[in-house]
Amino acid sequence: MKWIDNIVVGLIEVCDTSDIYEILDYFKISIFKLEKDNVILKNNTALYYRNYSDKDVIFIRDDLPVKYEKFILSHELGHKLLHTSLSTAAFNIGLANLGKLERQANYFALKLSVITFDEIELNQMSIEQIASCVELPCEPLKQLVNI
């Protein structure tokens, strides 16, 4: 996934930050926080829409811890930058390999998050325990281990 690494490095250079809120502002992507049962979310944590009422928009649950929210926003930005042919990151079944697209967006979000691990402290921990310590979803960390 070296190509994603290159995109993240270039993005940080262009935006002069790795802060997701500043990057989203740079791209003029609006964030709308919704209750978790809002119909727009379609039972997802967040959704990115390209060209929703002529704007790029991320709809995200309003009850997420800050670190988790930042990761999810980074994941959705990953869809915008990596999957430019899709109008939304919401289940375009038949258009693309969703598992692959989700893994790519997760990898992008992890790289943009600039997470550092203390290998000694985390040495005997499971992926689930590490995810809890860094306040990130478990599945992307599992994917990173398998890359």
C-alpha cells in the first residue's frame, strides 16, 4: 500500500498538517453530526457523500469519543481521495470490491492518524486491548497486521 503512504505524505505536505479537521476544512468538506439512529446514516458510523447538494459532506454519529471520531473522519476522507469514481462510500455493491475499499480507507486513516505504539508496553496485549488503549476500532488494526 505504498501508493496510499505517498498520498498521505503529500496530503500532509500540501495541507501543512495532519489534523483531520484542518484537512477537511482545506477540502471544504462539511461535517454533520447526527444521532446514531438517523436514517441518513443507514446504520453506519459515518458516510461520505461526494456532491451532496453540491457539497462534499461527511455525516457522522454525534456520540463518538474524539479519537474515534477523528479516525472515522480520516477513513471517510480516505474514500474521497482514494476512491474518486464513487459518489458515496455507502455500499456501492456491484460497483467495486467493498472489502478492498474499506481496507484501503482504514489503512489511509491509520497512516494519517500518525499513531505510535510503545512496543514494550503493548508487547503482551491482544489487538483488541491495543485498540482500546489507542481508542481506535479494532478491525482496522487487525487489517494493518495482515498487510
